[in-house]
Amino acid sequence: MATPTTLPSSFTDGTVLPASSLNNLRGAFRVLQVVQGTTATTASNSTSTYADTGLTATITPQSSSSKIFVITSQDVGKDNSNAGNRLQIALLRGATTVVNSGDILAYTDTAIFNIFTHTFSFLDSPATTSATTYKTQFRNPNNTAVVRAQYGGGTSTITLMEISA
């Protein structure tokens, strides 16, 4: 597997590259595998504790130097019972949160029914060749009403791409 450190530091016009440099260029930064997980099962949470949304996928990197590019698309929402409701979503690698949505997702300051699509795109460096599971979790930090994932019957997706490094 090629790494950026085995490439020449610079190239000069008119120079013919040796086969080893060409092979390194061919092998660096390519997509090695793609894994996708989907779910259309509605998940609900009425607490301020993060709970699984049901969206998950597992990838086994070929190299510990690989990066994993994670892309999610998930229909989520909050009910209309309280103006202060919020919804937070976190992306986890195993039990470790790698990124979260922040504190004001879906906050409208009005008691309206709110459904939208939330996305993550995140480049992770798990540094392993073991099977690695990514998933999303969600909560309402105000603990005042139900929030839902896969709201409205849509299918949510998580795509994992191993990128050679």
C-alpha cells in the first residue's frame, strides 16, 4: 500500500518518472472499499441521554494508516409539544463520539412539528485493521419531549469509504 511519504517531494517538467513513483501515485489516496448501512425503522427518545438511532455500519480497514470517510443522511424530527425542544445527533466509532451536531439542531423557539434531514461528513483516522462500527445516536438535551430518527418513513443511510493514505 502506497503512502504519501514514499512519493517524490517534487516533480520536474520533462522528467520521466520511474515505475516505482508511478505505482506509488496509482496507489495513494484511492478508495479501497465502500460499505453502506440503511434503516427505515423509526427510533424515539424522550430523554437527555444519547440513544441509538438504529443507523449503523461496520468496516474492516485493510491498513491501519487508512482513513475512513463517513457520510450520513438521516431524517430526524421533534414533536410540537414544547417551544424549547432541541435535537442533538452524535456520530460514534464504537463507543467513542467522533463528532456531534451541536446544541441547537431543530431549535425554532416555537412549538411546531419539525422534520428535516441531518447529514454528517467526517474523515476519521481509526488506526486499526479490526472491524470498526460507526453509528449515530440522538437526544433532546432539554428532556421535554420526544425526538425521532427515520421520521416520516424515510430511509436513513450511512456510507463508509476506506481511503488509502
